[in-house]
Amino acid sequence: MKYTANRKVILAASLALTALVALADYLTGYEIRLAILYFAPVALATWRLSSRVGIGMAALATASWLVTFESMHPYSHSIFLYWEGAVLCASLLISVLLLGRLRGALERSDQRVMTVLEELQSAVAVEQPGTGAVLYANRRFSESFGAGHPFADQSGELLDPRSGRWYLVQSRSLRWIDGREAMLRMLSDVTDEHRARELISRHREAMHRTARLVALGEFASAIAHELNQPLAAVATYNNTCLRLLDTNQLDSEELRRAMEKCRDQAKRAGSIIQRLREMLRHPVPALAAQDLNEVAHAALELARPEAREAGVWLELAAGPALPRVRADRLLIEQVALNLVRNAIDAVHGLADERRRVTIATSIDAKGDAELCVADLGDGVPEQARERLFDAFVTTKPGGLGLGLAICRSVIEAHGGRVRHEPNAPSGTRFSFALPAMGA
């Protein structure tokens, strides 16, 4: 059997210990029974070399004891000497067997751990702190990085500039098998997950852009109503001023009031156009802290001309101390406006006492900010209740069935939820809730 230099040293040390025990036992006249020390070289040879070497060392230790002990302590019968030698040999062999089994169990345990590490999909390496020298690397690490990785002491989700792949780098300190401090690094390839998140993000942005474009169509009709009134008012006040000038009935105070009203209506028309430009300028959601009370008030003002034409009374019941929500103001405002316009359509043509729509804000049971639009109409037909928020499902003659589907998409994209329920004594309550900021 060929031994490496280290194994030869261990074997020599075991032999030297055996000889030293035999000499010490001989010099003390066997009075203090030093034969038990033969367990030391036997254990060393078994643990560091092999069970076969340990058995040989046990046989050598037994023979040494027999030769030296017999020379100074003759027995009345030789069988007693050999019996005691057999007991010593059996004890040494039992220790060899137990140590051999323990050594084999540890080796098998190490082998199982190594097998698991080698079959991991993650790259695993043990590094020396400071120098970064690799003390151990599994197969995946060697295939991906060779002698070393480019992340130094960094942790987290990082990009490998050489391969263009993303890795989740996790590190922890440990004590290596030789007792020194080391750093365990696990590098998991998360390129697919990273790309999937980017794809989801792009799809979400595309969904917001689509929602804005579709909402823009809904918004355009409200804009037409909004612009018609201030422009008509501007023309009326302007004609009044001209008539005063033509008739030479100059009343400076009346002329000033007419001109001020003309100016105010022109500003209102300009602000409406500015709102439309803002919607076109930002194709991706502009998330910011919003107050649902302000959103409800804006939706009421936008829907007021249409409600006035339909003879519908709008009222606002704003809840106190609402938590702010993180949302795109224009999209959320358009959702509220769409719900209000649907409610106006639901009560149009009914008795005067039922032509009423209420916009209310409050804090729901989960602590989120909620906006609710309630009407006193005939309610949602039972066959449409379950699929009311699905695309192309509508209860309005000539409707496309996209408004509520878009509303749900917008609210869910903001992390909220939308629902409807019967209103008492009649009609329907449509509401949406958005998570409070910091929740």
C-alpha cells in the first residue's frame, strides 16, 4: 500500500507511540498497568488511516505486550498469559471496529452532503475571507464561473457582466473543516425571474396606456359637455358687452361684471383643455399621494353638466380624515366619473324623488380609503350581476360593456378592489377601495 507523506508520518507516529507504551510499561515493571495506553496508537491509526491499519496496530500492540510482559511475569500456566493477551487484543479490536464504523458513517454523511451540493442548481462556493480564495466549489459553480465569481463581497440580486445573467447572491460565515473561518456563498440564477418581472412591468405599463386611451374616449364626451357650457357663457357675456356698447348704455359696473364672468368662463375652458393635455402627456401611471375626497369632488364637478341636463341631483358625502392613497389621479378620477355617469344613466327618466346620485367616501373595515357611488335606479339585472365587470357585458342599450371592465383593471392595477351591491331601498351601490399609504 502506498502512503502519502502525511500518511507515512501518521503511521510512524502510531508505531512510535506503540513502542513508547511498551517501553514505559517495561520500565515501570508493569505495576501501573500502562497497557491501556495502547488504545492511543490504535485509535490514531484507525481514525487517520484505515480500519485495516488499525487492526495491524492492535496486533502489534498485543504482540509487544505478550513479549515484554512474559519476560518479567511468568505465569503458572501459559494459558493465563495468552488469555490476558486475547482480552487486550479483543478490547483493541472492538475499539478499531467502533472507530471504523464511526469513521465510515461520517464519510458517508460527508458524501451525501457533497452529492447534494454537486447536484444543486445553485452555484455554491466556500471562500477564504479577505483573500477570496475558493476553498470549495460545486460543479455548477465551476461550470458557471471557473476559478472565481465577479461579485466580491456583494449580496442581493446582481448582474454578471460577463454572461449577462442575473444572480441572487447569498452569503453567510461558517467554520471550515480545518477550523478556520470561511464564507459560504450561494449564487442562484434568477435571470428568468428577473426577465419575467420586467415583462410583467412592461405589460402593466401597456395596460395602463391602453386604459388611458380607452378612458380618453370616455373622457372626451365629458370634455365636450364641459367646454360647451363655458364657451357658450363666454359668447353670451361677450354679446352682452357688445350690446351695451352698441346702445351707448354704458354702465361701467355692469360691464365689469360681464367681462369678469367672461374671463372666468374662459379660464374654466382653459383648465379643461389643460386636463386633457395632462392625460395625453403621461402615457404611464403617475403615482402620487391622493385624497379620495378631492377625487370625489372633481368627479362630481365633471359630471354636473350631464346631471343637470338629465335632471339628476348630485350630492357629495365626504368622509372625514381619509388616509391618503398612492394612485394615478387622472385614472382614479376617470373611474369615479365613469361610476357617476353610469348612476346618472340608471336614474334618468325616473320619478323626481329617485333622480338622485350620492358620492360618498369613507374608511372601510380593512382601513382602506373607499369611494362609493349610490343611485336609486332599478338595480342590476340578476343575470348580469356575476359578470358585470367582465368585458363586453353591459346592461345599457347600445353600450359596449368596456367601462366597468376598465374600471376594475385600473383599480386592481393600483392594488385595490371594486364591487357592487344592492342599495336600500332601491338601486345599486358601486364602490372601490384603495390601500392606504404605508399600510
